[in-house]
Amino acid sequence: MDLPPPLAWLVDEAGASPSPERFLSELGGRLLADGLPLAGAALTLAVPHPIVARRTWLWRAETGVVIEALAFPGAALNQAGRDWLAGLGPVEEHIAGSAPDSPLLGWAGIRPFDQAEAGRLRQASRFAAAPLAALAARAALSALLEAYLGRRSAARVQAGALHRGTGETIRAALLCADLRDFTALSEATEPVVMIAALDAWFDRVAGAVHAFGGEVLKFMGDGVLAIFPAAGAPAEACEAALRAAAAARAGMAHLDAARQAQGLPPLPFGAALHFGEMLWGNIGAADRLDFTAIGPAVNLVSRLEGLCKPLGHSVLISGALARETTAALTPLGEHRLRGIAEPCAVFTLPED
């Protein structure tokens, strides 16, 4: 049978939409061209994510622009979308599917929708259920991969980088950090308290890394390995890594003050920064892979971090990274690193 153009698109093409924002923009534009008096639209998807419960995309008919809003656990269903749509005009909402967490489509009109127009929007939501189910599944997979691998690594895996031994050589600033005396602290601390301390530590260092454009590759016990890829000139990546290290240091100082007020011991840490080349890709067994970074630069930054306690500084910086930045750093001389042939020029942050 002949279907109206928006419904035909939902049946034939919408399932291949590359993203929720593209889906919403395409559907909204087609309904608008089909005569519906739309001012805007909202699409809400539930996502399996540690801190985000739902993602909502908001489309404005006048400009065609799509923006995104996040909802956290405890927030009302589609509150962000409903509030935004209400600012544009009368609202019509429909669930696209029968499951409790099915996608939700909302529409704002430039005037109240009449009965026929509301029926056409309801029908569009019914036809959207199948392509949105596929889109939601892909979005859920992306959210899971990003939570466990990081955004850049997740994108590589989704793009098909799935074979052992495949990868690419990239230049990046690296940050390696861990807690000092963690073994002794864990033996004297209840597991639930220790886990809370680890989470607080990871929040500070990972939060600082993400705030300045880096990506955490690994949590290893009480340690963190993060990268700041250099897309162009190295200076930008190196300065981002330096700012992240300084932010992590400030965050830990604040955390230690809070722990002291609770009668808890501080959490001393060490962090090292280096710049170099590494292989970023898949290693592992035939049926169990790890997407990570390996190479001499990774080895060096790990060995450099081990000097933090002997040298009495929380942040150490290699000469390779120091050469790529104009930031004021304090030189600490050259030092031998275990397993590294050449001595490494070492610097630290001012007042560290």
C-alpha cells in the first residue's frame, strides 16, 4: 500500500540512521514537509550507563539544530524534553514501543494539534518503534563500550578494530598514576571502605583527565593509565596533560582535607607524564582481547611514576614532554629508570 512519505521513510530507511540526532532531524523535517505544524521535537532513549539514565535529543524546526540533554537516575521520565518542548508550544508525546524503557517521542506545535494531526503523530511513533529499537540497541552498545573502554577506544572497536594484533601507532602524552602504600592501607582497612577510597581517588584523577580532553585507558588495581592523543602539534596534548595532573593534585588535596576531618588517613599518590609514540590497539588471547596501549613510551612513564616516592614529589614529568611545552617546570636532573637504557631528564610542577 502507499504510505505517506514520513511513514515510508520509517519503514524503508530509518533503520540505517547513523545516530539518534540524525533520526530525529530527518523525521522532524519529513513530518514538517508533510504539513504538520511542528515547532520542535524530542527523542528520549534509556541507556545502560554508570551515571546517565537517559539521553534526550532536542530538535528545533526553525533552525534544524539538534542538541542533547542528559538525565540522571531519579529524574522524571523525559523531564528535560518535556520542559524544552513546552517552551516552544503545545506538546504531544508518544511511546514508540511496548517495553517500559521504550523510546519516547515528543512534539511541540506552533499551535495546538487538531485530532487528525495528533493521530498522524501517534501513527509516526508506531512506525518509529522498529527503527528506534535498532537505534536504541546501538546506542546502548556505544554507552557500554564507552563506560568500559573510553570514548576513543570504543569508537575504534565499533569501527571494526576487533582482530588481535591490529592497531595504529600514535603520538600522545601519557599519564600514569597510582596510590602510594596501597597494599599496607588495604590490609588495615575494611574492603567496603577501601573501595570507597579507590572510587574517590579514581574520580579525582579520571575526572581531571576527561576534563582536559584525555582518555583513561586502564584502571589497574589502584593505578590509572591515560592518554592525550596529539592530533597535530604535540604542545596542545602535553599542556592538557599538565593541566590534568595539576587538577588531579588539587582534587586530591581537597579529598585529603575531607578525609582528615573524618579521622581517615590521607591518600598519597604519584603521577608521571611523558610524551612519545605507542601502539594503540588489540592484544590478548585468541578469544579474549584488550584494547590498550603498549610500547617504550608506556614502559617509560610507568618507570618514571615509580620515582615519585624516592624523589619526594607527587608529579614527575619527562624531558620529552617538558620539551613540548612552555609551562614553567622545576628541573630535578637526570635519573636512571629501571629497564630504560638512557637516563631520563626529570621535571616536576612548581610547588610540588
